[in-house]
Amino acid sequence: MAQLSVDLLGVKLKSPFVLSSGPLSYSADSLLKATRAGAGAVVTKTIRLKKADNPFPHMVRIAPGTLLNAEKWSDIEAEEWITTEIPKAKAGGAVVIGSVGHTKEEAEALVGPVAKAGCDLIELVAYDEDSMIPMVEAARKQTSRPILAKVSPNWRDLPRVAADCRRAGADGITAGDSFGPTLRLDIDTGRPLIGSDYGFGWLSGSAILPIALRSVAEIALGPGGPIVGVGGVTKAEEALEMLYAGATAVGVCTAAILFGFDVFGKLNDGLSKLLDARGMAGIVAARGFSLKHLSKGERKVKLVFTYDAETCTDCGRCQDYCPYGARTVKRPEMTLDEDVCRHCGYCVSICPPKCLRATW
Ligand SMILES: Cc1cc2nc3c(=O)[nH]c(=O)nc-3n(C[C@H](O)[C@H](O)[C@H](O)COP(=O)(O)O)c2cc1C
């Protein structure tokens, strides 16, 4: 059985899955539920000097695996986190990452007390990259605990931002946050789906997985260092992709909201099986596995297709949806018109039983 334990900046996690900051991290009880369900660490809801006052509604499921939200930081006071919730979560056995936002002044005031309350690590979160570096510098003066800087996929040039954060004193990077601003509308009322300014909100879950993977990979290829990969992971396969892209640990927020705390047990079991099937003894073997394939330069070698008539269900998708009409399937025969095929690879990606494959 593959080893799921990881070392995150000197802190031992029994699982690489981390409950990311969000509605399920609103209290110690909730952090402990995630821990008991199998999360290796849990991030508190972001703690600020003033508690949040959220618009209504502020969290809507807009597509499978995907949420739109305008939830702000913690709606309980910093003092309560420091005196009650963090000590309680620690006493219950959670590995606690204290999330502090969003300004230098708040890092100065809160990082020390939040760390002293018992947090194993600190995670800093900011609305823009200009606030992040002063926050990291201020936080570094307050604690010797490991500091994660949470960067946003909305920021340009993440490798540079990550390198700046590391230089300012961050030990690792959390990549990343929800994506936006974005908008969805109700076609009966014409109103936005959430009650924020202009109805704009932040996208999380399945829709942002490719964005998060890109963020993690470009930081791994750039300054490197420990990365908590966050964004869109709902299944073990996606978590493995996150590790392949260079993540040390994998954050999960939306999947736990949508599917419940049980998702952590399922992710642990699934990841363990996927690692076993690949002969990987643990998380370290998977970390950065794909980076050698991520290099500048386009591939110009044409695809080599294989077709397995035995597993083909004759659904006809490869034929009907080829933009160029290049493929004809009449089970057990499959033909390809090489003169019109552009080797785009789309047919392979839509084959339900994966009887059509391509190597490249
Ligand atoms: C409803 C909601 C509230 C969130 N609140 C916070 C927060 O307080 N602090 C924070 O750093 N991130 C917050 N996030 C962002 C998540 O921690 C995470 O970075 C993001 O949702 C991407 O991960 P996911 O696709 O697994 O949800 C929130 C996300 C959601 C959906």
C-alpha cells in the first residue's frame, strides 16, 4: 500500500489532502470533522481584525463540481480563534494551518497570536500581489512557524510572485485561490445568482482545475519549493495530476462542500490505489512526475491512433463529432481519412470506453 504521509515544511501530515480555507473551516468542530474524515491538515477560515459581514446569497452551485461564491473571511472574531477555536482544534488532534488576511497591518497584529495559539503553519492570503510581500515580511518577524503565501491565479507572472514571496520570508506557496471575478445570471428574474457588488463572484471547483494545475506547474518549474496545490480537485485522479504538476500537498475546498467530509476518505483510498497501480511507493514518487514533459517547444509528430473493436460500443461519437469528418466507424472497422484529419486529438478525448487511443 502506497505511503500517503507527507512532510510539509517539517510538519508531518498523515495524508497530502488539506482542507482549504472556506465555509467548512469556520470553527474548530468543523476542522476536527475534516481531520477525522482523513484530511492531513486543515486551514482555518481566514482570520482578520474585523469579522466578515457576507452578502446574501453568497454561495451557489453553478455546474457539476463547480461553485460561484462571494464569501468573505471569517465571520467570527480573531480573538475567538486565538483563545478558543485554534487551541480546541489542536487539542482534538488536527494539524492546523492558521489563515491570516489581507493586509500588512493584520499580519503584524495577528500572525504572532494565531501562531502562539497553536497553529502548525501560517497561511497568508491577500487580494493583490502588492499586499502579499509586505504581509510576508511582517509575518516573518512574528513567528518561526513555517509560512505559506497563498497566491492567486488572477495574478500575472506567478513564478516571479512566488520567488518574491520566498525572498521575503515565505517557506512555501499555496497555489492558489478561487478565480474571478465571474458572473452568472438567473434567466427568469434577470438577477445575478449571488448578492455581491454587481453580482460578481469567485469560481472554484472543477472549472478551475486546469488553471490551478498551470499555476502549480509554473511555480514548480520556476522557483520551486514546497507547494500546496489548490483548485478544482474533486477526485483522486485529479489529485495525482496536482502532485505530478509539482505539489507537495493538495488543498480541497469545493469538493468537500459539494460532497461532504467523506470526500477525504475517498480521496485517500483512491490516491493510494492510483499510486499502487503505478508502482509508486508514496507521494514523493509522484511529486513533479510530469515536469520533465513540460517544456517550451511545440510537438510536430503526428498522432498514432489505435482502435480496439472489442471494447468499442459503436456510439459513433468519434465519427459524428469529428469537425472534419475524417473518421468512419463501422464496428469492427474504423477508418481514418488522413487527407482531412488534422491530428487534433479530439476524437480520442471523447471516446467513452477509451477504445480509441493515440500515442504521441
Ligand atoms: C465559499 C468559499 C469560501 C472561501 N473562503 C476562503 C477564505 O476565507 N480564505 C481563503 O484563503 N480562501 C477561501 N476560499 C478559497 C479556497 O480556499 C480555495 O483556494 C479555492 O476555492 C480553490 O479550491 P477548490 O477548487 O478546491 O475550492 C474560499 C472558497 C470558497 C468556495
